Amino acid sequence: MKIAVIGASGKAGNAILLEALDRGHEGTAIVRNPFKITDKRAAVVQKDIFDLTAEDLKGHDVIVNAFSAPAGEEHLHVDAGNALIEALKDSAGTRLIVVGGAGSLFVDEEKTTRVMEAPGFPEEYFPTASNQGKNLDILKQTEGIQWTFVSPSAIFALGRRTGAYQSGKDNLLVNSAGESYVSYEDFAVAVVDEIENPQHKNERFTVVSESK
């Protein structure tokens, strides 16, 4: 499959790109700084997410949005999401996979409280969490594109690729040690699994993995 990863120089984007390449897919890194992509198997497109057009995305089976907004400009998660929705409206055969956050997941079965609304949630992370949540809400109200929003666990860290994970939908998950954790590597496994075998069309899912 032809998979393009926006933000492929970041931790999540790079892990997803490498996982896709390792499985034999055609991977394209869409980045502002092409020198950060060192894997020669990947094609590289130097372009800002806000400059992407329908023509740029044409011909890809999947577009992965792993864009990360800088501190103080967290609203760009919404703006970038809207830009991609607009660019993909005429690309019926292209799926959008969005790397989201854990903040919009629910902590209770009744779905009354989200992670970012729970006591003790770090204030400095709220702008990112809330804007990524807005991106998800907009996707849910959008027709004419195929999308999947993937939320990591609360702890999202570089670790190891076990190749194993558990998945859920809108509630925060914990592993056997009671930790809400997923490595970037196992998150990438889950994303590429979803690309190869779609299970969550036009909905969000989340994943958790073991840390030890």
C-alpha cells in the first residue's frame, strides 16, 4: 500500500513510517525538514501541512496525520485537521489516520469525565488535549471522507516493540500492571494493523501495551 505520513520526523510519525516500511509498504514522509528522514526506503516530500493540496495526497491509499503543534499554538491541531479534511474530500479512495491524544478518552464507563477533565491532569497539556479532542469531534460530524482517530494511552513513550497490544474505543485502558501505557513502537504496530485490516472506520480507538 502507499502510505504517506505527515510529521514523519516526530516520534509517533517516524515509528509509524518505519513500521510500514518494514512490512513492505511504500512509505512517503511529508515533512518540513527532509534532512531528518534518514531511511533511504522512504520517499520524502518537503511541505508544510497547511500547504498540502488534494493533488499532493492523490494516489495514496492512506494519509497518516502525525502533526504535532508547537507550544502556544495548540489550536493548529484543529486547523491542520480541517485542512486535511478539505484536501481529502475529493479523494474517495484515500483513508485518513489521525494520531490523537489520550486526553479526550473517558475515565468512567458512563462516559461523563474525560482524562483532561479528571483531577490532577497537567494544566500545561490541556490545550493540546482539548484541541485534539475538537479535531475528533469535527471528524465525527464530517461526511465524504474515510477516517480513523487513534488515541494512545496516558503514558506514550519510546520503549520497545513487543508487537502485542490491547485495543478499546473511547475509554482509557490499563495494562496488566495497572498502567495506562503504550510505547511508540507498539502504537505504530496498532496503526499499521488498522491500515492493513480496517476495524475502526469513521471512529476512534485506543491501545495499551505492556511496559516490561
